[in-house]
Amino acid sequence: MKKLIVGSLALLLFACDNEDASPKFTFEGTVTNVTGTPIEGVEVVLNGDETFKTETDEDGEFSIDVTAGEYEIEVEAEGYLDFNDDVEIDEDDSYDIELEGEAIVSGRIINSQTGTGLAEATVAFIREETGSEDIDDAELIVTTDLSGNYVIEGGPTGEFIGIVESQEFFTRVVEDVVFTAGTNDMAPVTAVSKPEPGSLRIILSWGVTPYDLDSHLTGPNGSGGRFHMYFVNQNPTPEVSLDVDDVSSYGPETTTITAFRSGSYRFSVYNYSNSSTTGGSGIATSPGKVEIYDSNGMVNSFTAPAFTGSGNTWRVFDLVSNGTSLTVQPINQYIQASSSSDAVNFRSKDKTPVTFESGDF
């Protein structure tokens, strides 16, 4: 009889414990930003009579088992405004959170072959601290509109790496991108169209000033002389073309060579905005940049050197062809280009055609 009483008492205590235990519910959701991209590693906190915490996974998802009650949900993430809201939990529930920052970011992606905006290009930004250039690690992802423009309103602040991708174009990586609170106008980025095998594409770009830099290419014309490609003569031979002549800052100016003759080709950049002996200073401080691409990607890149002395033209490189191979020979010097016409006509707004002396470029 004594054993029976003890057993009954144990059953009674177990039943009381079950009655006192509070049921738990699953509270889950996703944390994203204003571009709809999931944010990984964000702490989600529920503060009430008890405190519950968890972190989002690589898909931005979280899940917490909590007791019924009223809670304040708190979410903090680097570069974003703190998120707070009141929730009442009395059943399994889901709650999606969109974090906003204080950065308004806008920019434009340019088609290297048209000089106009590139539609439906993917623009992504990855936290610089990750060291990644893989678009799968991007924190922000947007798509350009029909004019090649993109806008992010409510983006996070911080330091990023920019990635631009579009079919039939090389992936473009832009380093040292900084978003601050307020308006952030990004410089235009040129997406370079992939040239055909055996071809080269030369891209000239620069900053907001000077307003107009010009590409010049000279080379063998097949008749014992030399051609001179520039804005007046954009297709000097069937295999050479100035695809884009930009006259309003940034560029690009795009040159394509589809076949090569034996001999030396020279690429130079002339400061059309300032043809005086100090014109090279504007090229240097802009700064001017020249990139060379083959069908596999970038093969050379040149940034305008510091300006010393005088000159209005940056001689960038020679390209030597022996019929079977090409060799790029850097020059990186400033020279003063003269013309067979006077400077007033050369600098007229409509770019009155003139002929340069062959030795200038």
C-alpha cells in the first residue's frame, strides 16, 4: 500500500508539471534589403517576458521557438537603420523584415559599342570586407532600365565592390565603391562587348572633366602609307573603326581592330577640350584610362601618368604586328600635337575636319 501511495504522488506531480509548462510556437521569417536580397548573419531578437535570439542563414531566413506573449522584435545590421516592431505571438507565425539604409544610389551602365545605356544589365554590390568578386555573394542586386539607369533607394552605407554583368559583355569589376548617407551618384560604368576572336577592342574612358578627349589610332594602310583614325575619319580602313566618339565627359570612346597588317600601330589620346601645352594635365587628373580587350577579356590597362613638362596628347602604346603575333609596347608620354590648320578651327564645337601631321600621333 505504501508503494502505491508513492507512485500516485509521482503521477500527480508529473501532471502538475505538464499543466505549468507553456506551449511554444514557431516564429519564422526572412530578412531582406530594399533590392529584395536576403541578408545573412543578422541577429533577430524577441524581447518580452523572456528573450529569444537567433541569426539569419545564407538565405536570410530565421526561425525561433517562443512562448506565447507580446514581444518587441529588434534587428540590427551593419550599414542599415535599426528595425523595431511590436508583435503578439499566440500561434505559429511568419514575419518578413525589410531593412533600409540611408543611402540613395544611382548610376548608369554604358554599352561600349553604342555609347548609350545598356538595358537589363545586372548591377551588384558586395561588401568589400568579404574580399569576394562573386556575384552570388552580393548584398545588393538591381537591373538597369531601358536607358541603362539603376537606382537604389534606402541602400546601406559602407564600402563595396561593384559587379556589372550582361550577356555578350565582359564582367566588369569596380573597386572602392563607397555609399554614404544621402545621395550617391556613381560614375558611369562601361560594359565592354566581347570582340570576335582575332580582334582587339580599345576602350578610352575618363572623368567628368575634360568634357572631350579623343582617340587616335595610326597604322599601316596596306598601300605603303599610314591611316589615321579619329573623329573625322572613323573608318580609315575596312578593319579599323572608331565605334563611339564621346563629346560629353566620361566616355567611352571605343576602337575596334578586326584584322592586322604587319607593322606598328600607335594609340594616342588628345585633349580636345584644351589643345594648349597644358592639355595633358587634364588627361592626367581626370584621369584618362585605356583598356585593351581580346575575345577572352582584358589584356592590358593604362592609366594616364602624372603630367610634367608640356603637351596636349598622351601617347599610350604601340601595337606591333608581325603577321602572326601582336606585342603591346607601352609609351606613356605626353607630346604636343600640331595640325596643318590653325588651332581655332581645330577646336571649333563642330569639330571642323583637319589633318594632323603623321608624327603627332
